[in-house]
Amino acid sequence: MSGHVRRRGKASWELKFDLGRDATGKRKIAYRSFKGTKRQAELELAKLIAAADLGTYVEPNRLAIGDFVRGRIDQWESAGDISARTSQRYHQLASGQIAPHLGNVPLQKLTTADIEAWHATLRSAGRRRGEGGIALRTIVHAHRVLSHALDDAARHGLTQRNPAKYQPPPKVPSAEVEILDSDGIARVIHEARGESIYGPAIVALFTGLRLGEILALRWPNIDLEAGVIAVRHTLEESKAKGLIFKAPKTRAGRRDVGLPDIVVETLRGHRRQQLEFRLQAGLGKMTDDAMVFPAADGRPQWPSAVSRAWGLVARDLGMAEITFHALRHSHASQLVDAGVDIVTISRRLGHASPDITLRVYAHLFRNDDRKAAIAINEALTGIARP
């Protein structure tokens, strides 16, 4: 392909070069402005011609990072790639961490140096209200949203590459989640009985179900005779769309979970109380698809409200640091301590792969290394001796 440099001013040039032919056979000519010496203009033209030859040339555009990222988030949601709740969180990251610092940077001019400086700014002065930086984990999440959008930009030919791939976010030190020990579990069982949150808490603590999965349960999902819960939906909360019933994100999330006796007994008692309440209130029988843990009006409960209710109970029990989600982690800890294999634990928790389970709960396995030594001793008994 050929090109030409033409002077436009004292230190400005017009770069004209051939892009080949379009689908109709018509020649495509591109023009770029350049400021500098003639030699510099000639070098820039050579780069553009080389990019055109390799098929990596990108038409100039005026897209800014802020507008582009917000547009991609909306596109991901409309295409069903992310949920309304995830879209809400991504928009918060875009408006709080990306737009204030990179929002006006042209998409095609973003560099790894810009991203490195952005990370440093967020760490030292990233708070929107008050002074100081933001959590490393938040920086990582914002980086991932930006990088995902830049991947789309490169794929659609709006930019040559994704600079976020070449400037990684800061590393987040692994933090061990707070969990209940055996004494804490006993306190929940005995001291939280009678609280409205008791049923959901027991299900979470002894099945590992997520809060959204628990609140989406209907009685046809539970076979108390067989002792099995069929997880088929989750309840998602967002400001934009309110409460939404959704299928699990992955195939692994759609699962049947075996119930220990304490959960069966708790659910039997809970169902009996529901029936007695309806009888006393003159509401008649429950519908076939009645929810297991509805609000007082029979509608689904808001997960945020249930989390707050648990928080009050946990505070009264002297375990304010234990969130409702920590009950799921506590269940995983029970399984690890019992020597259950990682694949079974992963399936029970609904993880997409055992790798995820290991990343989240690796510290539990490390703490239990003594069991490996015991197992090796037992296996070698009689072998190492003459």
C-alpha cells in the first residue's frame, strides 16, 4: 500500500494513505493530521501503512473512556450477559472509580502509564467523600470492568489493543473469612430459636445455600421425606428492577442438596407454623407453589432485609462480625473438618469448579494439614517396619 505526506502548515502535515478496496472494489483512502517535522511525519505514515498492511489499522474516533464504559455496561445487561444487580454494581464502579479519573481520556489514547497512575490515585485519594484511598479489592473490581470494556473496544476495531491487560491491578492479600466455630454453631441452634431468621439461618449453616437461593425456595423444591432440597432459582435484588427470580448462573448452581436431620426438623416445624398461622388467620391452605420463607404478605423477602435481621440477632449473640453469608462459609468449614473431598464440597456449594472452592477455602485445608500426616502414618504402618 502507498501513501503521501503533504505540508499543511509550518509544522503540520496531512498524511494520506491507501487502505485497499472495499467490498464493492472501490479504493479506500484515509487521511490523518500530524504535527512535527517532516521526518517524523514520514515515520508516522510508515507506521500507518504497516498497520493497514497487517489489518490492525483503526479508524480514529472521539470516544471517551467514561461514556464508552457506561455504554458497554448497558449493552452487557441488555444482552443478558450480566444481571441487573451486577449492572448496578458496575455502574457504581464506573461513576465512582473510573469516570472521575479516566472518564475524559480518549479511548484510543489510553496508555498503560495512564492505568498505572489511575491505580496509584485510587490507592492514595480514591474516596469520593473524604480523604484517603479505597480498598484494594475495589480497585481490582474497577480494573476488571475497565479491562472488559477495553476488550470489547479492541474486538470491535475501536482501538488497537487493551492496555489494561499489560498493566495489572494491585494484588489483594488473601483474607480469611470469619466463620462460626462449634461453640458458635451451638449458640445459633439454641439461642436463636424462635427468631424469624432462625429457619433461613439453619438452612444456610447446614446446607451452604446462598441467601438468594434460600429466599427463592418454594415448598415443591423440598422433599422432606427424602431429605433433599432442589436448588433451581435464586432471588436477586437490585435498585433498577427490584426483586427478580433467576436461574443459577452456572450449571453447577442447579443442584440437589442433601439435608441433615436438623434442617429436616427445622423445616417441618417451620411448615407446621405456617399452616397454623394460616388457619388462625382464616387464610385457608397454602398454594401448591407457596414460598418457604416469604414476607408477612406472602411475597418474597428482600435479601437486604434478611441480612439486616440476621445482623441484629448476631449482635445479640455476641458475634456481630458473622454475616449471613459467613454461615455458608461456616458450612464449608464443617465439611473440610469432616474430611469431605473437595469435589463433593464444590458440588454442594454450587461452585462452577473445585478450583473456585480451593481459592476461597484454601486456608481451611492448610489449617487441617495434620490430617494428611495422620493418614500417611496409617498408610505406612507395617510397611516401614522390618
